[in-house]
Amino acid sequence: MGGIRAAAAVATVTGAVLLMGGGPASGATGPPADDAVHVVLSGAFENRPGELVAVDVQGVRPGAPVTVHSSAFGRRPVRLAPYEHDRRARGHRGRPAVAMTARPGAYPLAVRVGDRTVARDLVRVRPQKPPSFRLSDEDGVVRPGERFGLWFDDLRPGGTGSSFTARSPVLPGPVRLVHDPRGSHWNNPRMFTGTATLPQDAKDGTYRIVLAGPDGRARGERTVTVRAARPGDGDYLGRARGPAFFTAPGGPGRARADGPAAAGGTVNVLWHDAAPDPGEEGRLTATSPAFERPVPLRRDESRSGDGDDPRYYGPARIRRALGPGAYPVTVVSHHGRVRRTGRLVVTQGGASVAPGVTNAVSVTGSGASGGGGGVAPVVVGAVGVVVAGGVLVWRKRVRAGG
């Protein structure tokens, strides 16, 4: 919709803009107008054939017919209705359509109360346009999980159909485009709009979106570029830590980077993330060849105001027949931008690690969260010796696995 143009009806000698003040003129019918009548036209400078023009006449008392006359709207006058919210208010409005046959140019407009002209203005008409299909983000990229808008402008002679459908391999289903008479495109009765939301797991790439009419015939085509945010992008929020592991009754506060856990037992996988992607909290999962099945990670709602990042954990059942060793545990988040792999030390069923003895395994990381450190060496043999900071540490045999 274009700009707003107002014509203030002020009594003049020439009558180029004629507004009646005081009592009625000789031979006039209908109630008198106030000292000034204002005409407000929406889109006064850029109306296309077929578009609606909001005409608001202020300052005319109710009780008599108020009509608008302009060849831009066709041959017949347009009757305006009193304000609905207050019929005693001095105002009338209507939304006539520019004739589809109107040619570009300026068309005189007259407002009449009864048979008396109280205001004049101009309606400017611009050329018709061919149908067009557009996306709100076609000049940039759309993130997984993000919503974007679709528009189909079919304002033309002979346009038919009350809804259209957009389809794309990247969308979970068809998107219906309809006209919203109360929306921002109310003035275009042939503007059809809809919104689409990309799946949270949408893969990076460029995808076609095809718009079809009720008859199934293609009416337009656009492409959308999908790319998840990466470190350095202004909207990248990934700050993940983990995974770590703890067993009951230790609790998350005593989680360790390597476990340990016993074959056939249960261990909790802990994950921290200061700012998960929208909708991702219900999708975090830890996987490992040591687990009987993938482990959903749920948010720990018990945390409140202690300065800890939002944290997520879930119980993993260790396979009973698993041999001792260090097994990878992987959590993927932020639509694949963050991928971190830790190592869980699995002991024989019922076995435990002596207090104060540190396992020779550490977390490894890859992806956006960094974590370039490798896996610490696992010592194999009847008795191993590790030199750490000049101190000899005796360690029991641990057999590598996984």
C-alpha cells in the first residue's frame, strides 16, 4: 500500500477545493458539514488497477448519504458508511476498487453530501504488473528451524483461484497461500500469503520452491538457500560442553569426563549448552557403541540461579556383554555445527575404579565447539607406568576397546 494523502477542505474563493462550512448552501440537501472536511486516501500515489483505496471523509455529520465520485472507480458513485465504532462521530469511510480497465494517470475525485460537493482530490493510477511469486528471504539465507514468508501477487485481469500451494523438498509439507483481508496487503485482493518453517534438521543447500494453482499448474518458482550459522556469524550461539558422565548417587555435580561405568550397569550422560538452538532442547541425543540404545538428553530443571549453564542429561544402559575398554560417546547439536565425542571407560560388570585414581582417558572434541585435544594414551600391560609432571603414577591394566 502506498502513502497517505489528506486533503483539508478549507473554504476558498476559487473553489478548486470546495468545502462547505456553516449552514447549507442554497438548494443543498442533507445536514451541514463542519467548518472543515478532511479527505484521507490510502495509496493516493500508487494504486494499481484492481487495488482497493481506503477513502476516509472526516468532518461530515451523520444522517445523509456521503458518496465518492471518480472515473478511477468506474461510472457509478461509491457510497461511504458512517464510522462503525461511533455512529455519532463525524466520519465516513469506504474501500472502493480501482477499475481493472483504468489506465495510468490522475483521476479527479469528488466527495458529495447529498447533491453538494464538499471536497475534491485526485486518485493516481499506476500501470499493471505481471503476476509474481516472492519469498521474504530470497536475497539471503534461511537458518534451519527459521520461519519465512511467501507471497503471490496475482492482481491482473482474469485472475482466478482463491488459494495456491507451495511445495519444496526442504519443507515438511505443502504450504497454502491465501488472501488475508485484514492483513498488511488488504488493499490487494489478489495478494496471497503464507508462512513456512524449515525443519530443525534441514541440511545446508539450495532448494526449489514451486507454486501451483488449484488446477495443479505451476504459477511460479523460487529458490531458498539453507545454511546453519557457524562460528563468526552474528547469530551463532553454540557454546556447548561435554559429554561427561556420572552415576547415582553422585549427581551431575560430580560428573567426570571419562566415567567410569560397569558393563550391564547404568551411567548418566551430561551435556552443557549456554544457548541451544530454538526447538533443539527436545532433540539432543547421545550415541555410543557401548549403549544399548541412543540416549535422549533432557534439561535439568532443578538448576536455578547457580551460574551453571543449562544442562541436559539422561541415563544410558551399558551393554551387558561389553568388554572392558574406552568407548566413544557422541553428542551432535546446533544442527550439526557442534559435534563432540567423549570416551567412556567401561569396566567389568560390578568393577569399580579406586578413589583418587585418574583414568588415562580424556574428552575429545570436534566441530564448532573446538576441543582439539586427543585421547590420552591408554596403557596396556600387566602394570603400566605413566609419567605426569615428573611424578611416577602406577596404573592398573586397562584394555583399549571400542
